[in-house]
Amino acid sequence: MSQAVVSVNAGMLLPVLAPAVGAAVVLVTDVVVQRLRRAHYVIALVSLLVGAAATISGLGLGRVAGEARRTLCLPGGGQCMYVADSVGSTLQLAALLAAALTLLLSWPDDKLESPGGTAVIVSLVLAATAGASAVAGARDLGTWLVAIELATLPTVALVALRGARSAISGAVALLTASLVSFGLLALSAALWFTATGSGFLSPIAALGVVGDPARRPILVLAVVVVIAGIGFKLSLVPFHAWTPEAYDGAPLPIAAFLAGVSKIAALAALLVVIRAIAPLGAPPLAAMAIVSAVSMTLGNVMALRQDGVVRLLAWSTVAQAGWVVLPLAAVSSAAVHASGAYLLAYVLATLLAFAVIAALVQTRGAARARDLAQYQGLLRDHPVLASALGLALLSLAGLPPGILGLVAKVAALRPVVDSELWWLAVVAAANAVLGVAVYLRWLLTVISTPDAPEESPASSAPVAPHGAVPVAVRAVRVHTATLVAVGLTAVALVLTSLSPEILVGMLGS
């Protein structure tokens, strides 16, 4: 059983402190020693790995009811502001590793950035990751709100730093959504405090309201407003409009960051509230069922219409967000674990897809790598990258050999079926079929052969003037850091598909 710890436990806080300190070190280093580039990435990766290592002690906790590690507790054995348990620690680990993958994908752009620009990008990634880790462990309203915004606001700057018109448009859309989301979350915090009289997001605070007919509706309203506020960050319908613009306008590694770390932070924030209001039962989560059904349906339909792979993945995020919150329509600890497991499966497969696209940007150029039609012949030209992309797409579709995606879908449906929410189960099953069509459309393009052979590089090379020495055509290769990102993500997806219990064990279920 957990025990309250009155003193501050710095080791427990390392998943938050390590990336935060890393961001500060990167900025200071950039001021002291000019023109450093790769050193920024090294510092950032080390800080992220230190934070990831610190989450290990919390993995697997939760097999015993109430089992957790606590710190920043009030004197006298009162409630605690920070809790490390299986679900929170697993989400922290996922956020830290996803951020490390983002840095690997952005490494090739290092030579194109000014030294100061590189430091800013790396520090913003670390700051947002610190916020994502903090929100997973936060249990008081103040820390919870600040951590959510810390995980969000740096991403606005990351999207805008590219400077293109599409980037500015995406950043404005993301900023608008963030401001509206923060307003709703601040309102929900005020409603929570009004209903419970407590500044802590805990079942103890909610239990005092269950039998009070005057305060219970206020708490239910607080939960509904939370769902709306988090819906913006999780890309749930009708709060999803910013997603295609931000993904398409952002640099590719930042789009991967939005699909990975930002979504982990959003679900972590939502699960803190869901676990706190478990004593209320099903009524406040009726909205969750509706939002889930509409999100997965609209996301899949719109994804089928996309001709660009980044926009397809953006609408895929909307659909997958519906699957992520699907089990939360039922109130149970199994639903929380199923939601976390599905998010991890989605993030892993989506990050692999983004890593492959990043590799193709380097070999084919950004325009061709972002165009779905240009993926014809990929299996012939780049069999390894095509195989990795195929595994990612099959995992998102829930088809073998992407067993992890199939297991995640079954796990997400189980709490819904156990709660006899049959209409929602039928909608989810229909969307599972629709999702197969979305990802098989891309996969069939990958394995198909172009009707006409493409012009060879030699024939398309500029002809040297008469008497001049011809310039040799330089083979374009994928950067080593990008290959490492593809390899690590693919290996992780293969291992978790062969042994899905790895994720289940980490979540403590």
C-alpha cells in the first residue's frame, strides 16, 4: 500500500525535472559556447533518457489497489500533489521516449538551422515534454493546469518556427485551440473547487459530493467541461479543426511530436480526472461515448478523402482519438488501462509512419514524400522503408502482423461490451472496418507498381556545357539519426506485437 511522503522526493520528480533542467542547460550552453549544434541534441537526449530511467520504479505499480508512490504531500499525512503509479509512469516513459524520437527526426535539419535556432527548438521540445510528464503525476488543480499549458504552448512556437505561411496558419489554429481549451479547463477547475471544496483531483474529494443533490450537478458539469477542454488537445470532434492545419504546416518532426507527446499529455490529463470521478458512476461520461463515436467516424471518413499523407495521418489522429477515449465511456479501472494501452499502440505505430516519411523526405524530397500517389513503387525502390511503413499501417488498422493494434482494439472494446453499451460497440466495430479501408488504401499504393517507369536520375541530370566536365550525380542517403529512429520504433512495434503483455504489464493491469 502507498504511504504519504512529507518530504520532497527528487528521484520521483526526475521524469519532470530532467527535461526541464535539460532545457535550461541547452540555453545556457548556447549562450556560453557559440555555434554548437549537435551538442544541444546530445544534452537533450541525455536528459530525456535520465527522465525515462526514473520512471522504471513506477512501472507495474497498481496491481494492489491504491499502490503508488507519493511526494509533495501535505503535513500530517494529507493529500499529495504528485503521485507515481503504473499508468502515470508508463505515460511519462512514453512521452520521454517519443520526445527523443522527435529529436532524432529533427537531427538532419541541424545543418540548416542557425545555432541559436537549434537551441530554441531543442529547449522548446524539452519544455513541452516536461509539461507532459508533470501532468501525468499531478494531483492538485494548480499543477495540473500549469502542466497542461506547459505541454501545449511550446508546441505553438515549434509549429510557427518554420516561418512558411502554412506554418503560421497552423500555429494560429493551434494557439486559438489552446486558448479556448485553457479557458474551459480553468472553468472546470473552478467548478470542481466549488463542488468539492478541495484543490485536489482525488476520489476522496469526489466522494463527498456523491450524496449531495445540490453539489453533484456542479461536479458533473465540471467533468463535462473537462472533456471539452481536453478534447481540443486530444483532437476529438468537434474540437479537432486545428489538427490538419497544424500537422500539415509544421515541420515533419514537430508533426510527429504533436501526434505523440502532445496526445500523451492530453490523455494523461484526462485520466487524472476520470480516476478521480470514478465514484460518480456513468452519467458524466455519457458525453464521452458520443464524442468517441463521432470522432472515429468523422476522422475515418475524412482520412479516406486525403491525397497527402500528413493530412491523412492528421485525420487518422482524430479517428484514433475516438478509439482512445472509447473505453472511458465505461467507469472502471480496466477502462483506464485499456485507454492507456490503446494510446501507446497508436503513438508507436504513428511515430513509425512519421519516421518513414522523414526518411523519404531526404531521399525523394518533401513534395513527393507528402503525396500519397508518389508512394507507388516504394516497395520496389525502398523495401526496408516500405516494410516498416506497412507494419505501421497494419498496426493502425488492427490487422496481422500488426498484432499490437488488434489487441489494443479488442482491449478498448471490452469495457464497452462489459458495460452493455451495445450501440457504441456497433459504431466502433463499423469504424474498425472503415479504418481498415483508410490504411489499406495507403498500403496498396506502397506495394503497387507505377504504370510507367520513372525517369532515371542520370537522364534527368543537367547536361554539362560543351567542353565542360560533367558533374557526378550524388546519391542521396538517409541520415543516420533518421535510420536509427526508424529502426528503434520498428523494433519496438515488432516486440510489442509479439508480446502485447509488455504494455499490459507496464500499465499494471
